Amino acid sequence: MYKTFNNKNLIFILIGILIFSLIFPFSVNAQAPKSTVTFDLGNIDANLIKDRTITIWAFPESIIGQRSIEDIVKELKVLPKDEIQKRLGVTPFVFTGSPSAAFIILADLDYGNYVAFDEVHTNNDKYYSAFMSFNVPEHTGTALRSKLEISEEPGRVILKKVDENGNPLEGVAFRLYFHIDHPLNIGMEPSPVPLSPDKSSYDPNGTPKDLYTDKDGIIEVKNLPEGTYFFKEVGPLPGYSIDYIDNHFVIRPNQLTTLEVVNKKDNGGFNFIKISASTGKPLEGAKFVLMRKIGDTFVKVQRNGQDIVLVSDKDGLFALDGLEYGVYYLWEVNAPDGYRLLSEPIEFTVGDGTRELLLTIKNEEGPPTPPTGLIPKTGDITILIMTLVGFVLIGLGRHLVREEGYE
């Protein structure tokens, strides 16, 4: 009886412990303490702050490899925030607000390595940004104080030159100017910005230079003091038009400024008239296909996925417009009734002022040539002639051999 009583008590005790652990899980699942990081505002007056954003990334161990964290941090430190995000590839924690005090406290951070990007906008339209890295020791539960000193650094600009389809344009020339209101501008007109010998940065002891877009359409200039500037396009590519010669932008301290400049391809047109070679009367119904030449091959020009086909009207007239500058060819695929099909393409060039030109195309009378629908390469006719000549020479050689009695 005594033994049975003890067993029952043991069962009740175990059930009580189980219920207690479910109601108060902390008693058996004690969490490791976490740490707190305090971000001081540094040398910025808190009363001037309009808004402040701190972006924090937990340092992913996957990108370390054989390199040290210190080496990777050195690379990240000079990058803009978007590029830091691309390199780290992890979702950051973002704090945004208008702090009423000179510091921000972020609590409950797990132990590990972190990087942070701090951005401040002030009431007097100043922008500051700063990068920092820090470590939260494992399970210390102590507060870390990381004072964030923000200092004004010169800004930089990246210009990208593209066509209307977003393709980069290489070799376009620009010159960088101070706006007339810039503190460093000299005289009553905008003055060019002096640059370092390698053209990469502002240099007060340098000289103005033309800047050319690289293969990616990019021009980058660093070390620019705060103020307004503009890029003047001084060397556009042939066949492109300029919408805006002067492209203005503003430089802020510690800030990357980007601007995209679009050039549109020039386009033009041409007018044609189809007439009889013998009488000069207009010919209706001549049909042409528009071509361009790539190497030795003629290729049909399309618009909205359709071949461009032209037909002369009752006055023998037809026209083209909206074509990029360059050399084109008209292939006649159907001749007017009673006239021979042209045997060669009609070459013409679209450029400045060609919309005002009229090209006369003449057809000889005679039996119409059946349209073949075939457009030969430039060298095909030459090859055919040379082949025929070759057969003639072979036949002549055989004839001479017979005469000499070798057969």
C-alpha cells in the first residue's frame, strides 16, 4: 500500500511539472540574451534633422570564402547603398524616422557581424551618408555603443548615354561645366570644370577636357564640390539628334548623382517617280521592296514586322519617310504592264535634306520579265559570269587539244 501511494504521488508530480512547463515555458526554454546597439548622430545637430534612415545587414557568411571580413568591408565602404545590397544579397533591417534625440537604439540583435548604412536629410536640404561595420559578441547581453561620425565628402556623378531603345552609345563627347550660380564658377558665363589628368575627378589645378562615353555609355567624374553643374554634349554620333545639349544636375556631399541622356536616331525620307524610258510618261503599278545591304547580302527592311513595299501611283509617284540615315536599295519585283523588270537595284542615300529630293526611275518597253521573287547577293551575277567563261575556256581548250592530235 505504501508503494502504491508513492507511485501515485510520483505520477501526480510529473504531471504537475509538465503542466507548469507548458504554462511557463521560460523555465525550460531560457533564451540566450541579445545585444543592443546605439547609433550616435555624431557631429550633426539633431535639431536640423528632417529624416534619418539606417539600413542594417547581417553579414552573410556565404560571401566570405577565403577572404577576411575586413577586406570585404573595405570594398563595401566606398559603394552606394544599392550596390551594397547587391553584394550582400540579404534582406536588411531598415529603421526610418525623425529622431528626437541625438542617437538611435536598436535592440534585440543576434550575435554576429553587421554592416550599416546611415542616411540623414536635414532641414536645410543637406544630405549625409555614412557606412560602418560592427560586431555583436555572442550571448553577452551587453550594450554596444558605436558612434557614427558623419563628415561631408565631395560627391560624384555618373552620366549614361543611350539611344531611344536603351542601348549604350560609345564615343559621345561631353564637356562638364559649372552652373553660373556655382560658387566656383568664374566670370559671368558658365565656366568649364578643371579635371585631373586622367579625367576622372575635379582638380582645381587641372584643365578642362572633353569626356567620352565608354563601351557602356558611361562617363564618371568624382571629387565634385557641392553645387549645380551641367554636361554639354559637344560631339554627338553621326546619325543621331540631340534633344538637350545642356544636361543639368546637382551634386550633394557624400552622394552619387546619376543621369541618363537619350539620343534619337536621325530619320529622313526620299521621293521617287517611275516613268517610261521612251516617252517619259508616268507609270502606275510598279512594285518595289526596300532593302539594305549587310556584307554581300541584301536584306529586306521591315516596319512593325512587315516588309516595306512601295507601289507607284497613277502619276508614277511614291515616297519613303521615317528612315534612319544611310544607304538603301529599291528592288523592283513587279514592272508595269508592257515594260521590262529592272535588272539591277536602285541605290539611294537618306540624309539631311533628302525629303526634298526626287529620284527618277525609268523602265524600258518590252515583254514583262516574270518576277522570280529572288534577290541575289551582290557577287552572284559575277560568279555566274565567271562560271560561264570557265565552261567556254574548257571547251576551247578541248578543241585546241583535238587540233594538235592529242586525242
